[in-house]
Amino acid sequence: MKYMISETIVYLIMAVIGVLSTIAVYMAIQERDLVKAVIYSAVQSSFYALLYYFLMAPDIVLVYLPVAVGLIPGVLLILISKTERWEKE
């Protein structure tokens, strides 16, 4: 019984993380400020890494965090600094 309750809590946390990552993706798509869009994308990647952790895939988390949360947003921010920050309508 105790094991079933803790497993249910983990599934509930995973569902909440899934919804939050979907919200972050939507906000990144709708955002006109490209820097904020990159930040929302990094937040979404952090939620995915947390999901991978709950799915017991630590090797994927160890690769996904530096690349999807650190390297890609860093490169995108450098590229944005070379162009305009705001998306044209």
C-alpha cells in the first residue's frame, strides 16, 4: 500500500512536469522577444531533464542538461546578439 502511494505521487509529479513543459513550449512559440523565447526553451528542457530523471535515465540527464540547457541556449543567445532581438510581425 505504501509503495503504491509513493508511485502514484511520482506519476502525479511527472504529469505536472509534462503540463509545465507544454506551457513553456507554448510561451516560447508565442514570445516576440527572442531572448525570452530562448529562456522559455531552456526551462522546457529543464522540465524534460527532470522527467528523464523520474524515468530513471540518469545517463540521458547527464548529457541532456549541459547540451539542452547550457550549450544550445548559449549559442542561440550569441546568434541573437548578432541580429535583432525582437521578431518582426
